Amino acid sequence: MNVITIVLLALGLFFFAVGVVGILRLPDFYTRMHAAGKCDTLASELMLLAVALYNLSDPSLGSVLVSIKIMMIAGFVFVASPTATHALTEAALVVGVSPWSKNSGRRRL
């Protein structure tokens, strides 16, 4: 059980790092939000699953209930994170943030 927990935590950390690299390297707001939304959601899910499994290493009614609550939090993150990313990108589109293109020349920061 501990090996599975370590693997899930390492994968979660990897996807958080990939999301950070995506935020730093991608050219515009929309692609950065895409990287942040996808990677952070997956990394959060993996880490919450790891915590829920680690909590079950000592099986009792209390630990099962706590693991169920953790998985309910994971379900909320699974719904809320992409929804928030979508709302932010739609607000940026309404405000007039233009998407990056190869012909746009120098990018503004």
C-alpha cells in the first residue's frame, strides 16, 4: 500500500511540475490556463487519492469515513477546477485578451 501511495504522490508532483513549466513556457494567457487547469486537476486528484489510500493503511470505520470524505473533496476538485478555468478564460475573452498567433510579433507580458 505504501508503494502505491508513493507512486501516486510522485505522479502528482510530476504533473504539478509539468503545469508550472507550462505556465512559464507557453506564449499566452489561454494556453497557460489550459496547462494550469489540466495539470493541476490531475495532480490534485492523484495526490488526494494517495492520501485516501494511505489513510486506509489502518482499516477502521473512522479511517474509511475520512477516506470517503477525501474522495468527495477529490470529486469537488474534479468539477470545480475545470469550471473555474473555463470561467477565467471566458472572462478574458469578453474583456478582449487576444490569443497568441505566430504573426502577432512580440508578445506582451
